[in-house]
Amino acid sequence: MTHMHSKVAVMALSAMVVLASCKKDEKEEPTPPVVPPTTELIEVSGSITGTVNWTADKQYRLNGFVRVQDGGILNIAAGTVILGDFETKGTLIVQRGGKINAIGEANNPIIMTSEKQPGLRQPGDWGGLVICGRARNNVAGGEAELEGGYGAFHGGTDDNDNSGVVKFVQINFAGIPINPNEEVNSLTMGSVGRGTVIENVFCAYGLDDAFEWFGGTVDCKNLVAYRGLDDDFDVDLGYSGNVQFGLGIRGASLADQSGSNGFEVDNDGQGSNNQPYTSATFSNITIIGPKATRETPISLQFQHAAQLRRNSRIKIHNSFLTGYPDGLYINGSGSAAAANANELRIRNTILSGVDNWGGNGYGSAGTVFTEAPANGVQHPNNPRGNALKTDVPDDINMTTWFNTAGWNNQLMDKWQDAGINQSIFELGTPNVLPNSGSVLLSGADFAGMPSYFQQVSHRGAFGTTNWTQGWADWNCALTTY
């Protein structure tokens, strides 16, 4: 009966509309229907040479490996949408000597994404953006091909090399495996020089790393790694640039078989003494792991908020890291020696656990949560459950080193004590700003740091200004382009 009444009501409403229309002046022309504008789709494949302009009134689909060749310039206007072909795993590669000027705007970003419809997009739908430059790396001979062997050669001697501008750009649902543990990342940078501008880049739902630097000197700021599969910030082969203001947020079930971390840092794959050392400086980074609460189930492949290994010499300042089974891991005697020599540095940085997880805020094998206020379900993969961890305890005392007077590092049992908003762990648009009174709003120190860094008072990625506003799409899985 309910359906009958509804049908009668609709018929009555229709009759009223017809009656009303009959009363109109017979000479009045009906209003034509509004037809939405169509956007021309341009298929792109092969090589880009000369100067090519992509504009926002069209969409561009990448088919296979599309290469901006030496001497070529690709200009991409604000608001342009670039789709990666699923079948051929479209990938945009800027070869050495080529340039990309992808210059979006704060309220009109450039979108690089899957060609699939909203709700159907998945990590790895297309390749991603690869930029190759002529700055130094630490590979023997100074020149190398990016992992996977797809013809992306990088390296040289020009640390000021300029590969263009990437600014206010989204790179979503990218990342493809070429060989086991050899992938194209959302944004892959091979020996990119400091003449290049990398700012305000949002990488979401990538199948591998969000950002990976293979050598180079490029400086970057305002980077977001959102719910990728492997590492947020992967640093290799002698990268020595500066990065300020970065955010990594993970999804609880999205982790890679190789083990997923906030930072993963190597001098090279063998942990050699090849120079230049991997010695980049990162400041004002917020790493949000997958474990929001002790009850949150997470992938067993999650590892460390920061895994610093293989003779690396990275420097992390004024940052906040939480939500991983382990906090800071110094792996190998080379990295331990660098830490003791003040070449690998952690300064003015807070490591935080999860309330009642593992007793100290980190998960490990052995104890199962049964009832409040017992500690939470721990991580079953050993050895986990350490705020500070090393595999070479005879080479470095992690607690003594981390707590060195004047370095102003701090351990917290739970992230709530840092004053961050729980929405940052949840799907949808997060409140990324620290709560009023948060310890993160002060305490930064830039003494002795490179002049590149903007001196701010806050630790972590944000103070009182949300620099992701307008151009970062936290709901890109459902956005219609």
C-alpha cells in the first residue's frame, strides 16, 4: 500500500505540473535544457620535445611511459587534470635536461590521478611522476638508472640543476611495481638539483612510497603523504637537500610486504661509505602512524616511525612522530657511528606512543589486551614495542643518545599529551592543527641549521595555519573530475 500511495502522489504532482504549463502563453518558447560542458580528452604517448602546453580546458591521458626529453619543456596550467591510463600504467617521466613547469594554485591545483571513476580507484592504477636531474648522487661513476630499469637515468655534477617547478600538485592512486621491491613511486626524484622547485605536493593512496629521493640536492616544502602503502619519506643514494613542513598519515590496513615506515633512510642499498652521504635535513615533519587507539587493528607490516639505516646521516629537527609499533630505529653500525659522531641527528623532536598499548605505548609480542585499563593488544611481529631501538646496542645507547642534554628530544606514552586532534587518524578532512595549548605550538629551534629553513616557533608540520587548505583533497577517492 505504501508504494501505491507514493505512485498516486507522483501522478498527482505530475498532473499539477502539466496543468500549470498549459496556462502559460502559447507563444512562450520553452527554456532549453542546460547541457554540461564536455572536456576534450587528449591522448598522450611517447616523447615530449620542444615546448608543450597543457591547459585546464582539456584533460590529458598518459599512455605508457611518456617522457619529457632533454631540451623539452612541459608547461601545465593550474587546474589541469592528468589521467594515468590503467591498462598501460601511464607514467610521466622528466628525463635529464627536460623540464616540467606544473604550477597550480592554492585554490586551483593540478590533478594527476587514476582514470577510473569515483569509488573504483585503487593504489597503483597508474605510474606516477618521475623527475630526473643532473645533480650528484653516490652511485659509483655518478650516473644511474632508477630502480626497475625503465630508462630513467639520473645523476651528474650540477647540484644547481633545474628540472622546473612542481607546485600545488596532487598525485593520487599512483605507483607501479617494475620488479619485486623496485617500483615507481608517487613522486620519484632522481638526482634532482636545487634549482628545481618542489612545493605543496599531495600524494595520496600510492602503491609504494609517497616521496623518494635518489640522491640530489633539491629543497622541498609543504609535502603531504596520505594513506600510501610503503614509506612516506624514503631517502637514498646521497640525497642532501632540505625539506620543511611535511605530513605523513597512514591507513590502518594499508602497508607493504617490505615493511612500512614513516621515514626509511639509507646511504645506499649496501650501507657503503660512498659519498656524498645521505645527509638531508628535515624539519617540521609530522608522522601519524596507523595506530590511533589500542583497539585499532593494523597491518602486521607496519614497522617504524623512522628507520634510519645503512650508514645514513639524516637530520630530523622540530618534528613529531607517533602511531607505529616502533618509534626511532637506528639500524647498523654505520648509522650508529654517524649518530655518535653527531652526523645523524634528532633534535627538538617528540616521539609518542599510543595510550595503553604495550605498556609503553608501542606494540610487541607477548601480551594481549583483555580489559581496561590493561595495556592494549601488542604487535605480534618481534622485535617490536620500542620507542627507541637499535640492532647494535654495543655501538650506541639509544636512551642516552636520544636524551642528550640540549637536544630537547622528548618521549611521550600517548599522542594525546602532544595535543593533536584525533581526526587526523580518521578518513575525511582532518583537523591538522594542534589543539590550543599544545606543546607542539612552541619549542622549535633552528640554531645551526641551513639558511633555507623558515624559522617558526612550532614543532611538527603545523602551527596555527593550515597550509593544506584549498589544494589538498582528502576525499580524492570520490572526487569527480
